[in-house]
Amino acid sequence: MGQYHIAVNIDKRQYIDPYRFGDGGKLLDFGPAGHGMMLGLCALLARDDGGGGGDFLAHNPLVGSWAGDRILIVGDYGRPGRDVTPEDIKAYQDQEHVSETPDLYEAACALFENVSDSIYAILCDYDNLKKHMRDPI
């Protein structure tokens, strides 16, 4: 047991899930990993990318698209309503047919776009990374 996490982009209404990168969902599962979700997060946050050796040269608009946005690593033990807009609370309640207020983890998983598979595919296009990437769950 334990708390499971995702990385959420509040501004773009997107998230990435560590399981889609072959990592576990606990902070100590994906945090210290050199490849996997943390590498995906680096690609999403890479503001000055593509100009030098070691950059992600995947001319893909997803690379760097999270730079400057509000990004949170949120767990499924989060406080209900924290960082969740009233509109998202209403949409979640309507979609899930529940009356309780969701935490950001629940709201993001239900309402936001999961871009994990897209950024994972970009990472796997690099031969030198492909051998290090785990198979996603």
C-alpha cells in the first residue's frame, strides 16, 4: 500500500502516469529513475530544446509544451478540492455520478488528457534511449 502519484499540468489540463513508462506510482518508484516518467517530464519541460547534443530533436510540439506551466506531482491521498476548479468538481460529479468533491488526482484522471503514451513514443524514437526504456504497463 502507499500513495500513488501522477504529474499534472493544471494549465494544459494534461497529465502523465508513471505506470505508462514502466515505473511504479510511488515517489520513490519513479523519482530516482534515470529513465521513465522523469525523463518524460524532462522532455515536456525542456524549454530550450533541440539546439545541441543531447537534446530531444524530435520536432514534435509536445516536447517543451509544459515549459512555464503550473506542474504538480499529486498523489491519490490528496485533499478534496485542493487545486481543483469548481467547474472540474461539477464535471467530475456529473461524469462519475457522485456527490463528493474529488482531489486533483481523481479529477485529472477523469477529466484531463493523458499524454503519457505520446511522450513515451517520442522517447522510444531515440535508439540510445530505447534500450533503457521499460515496457509500459
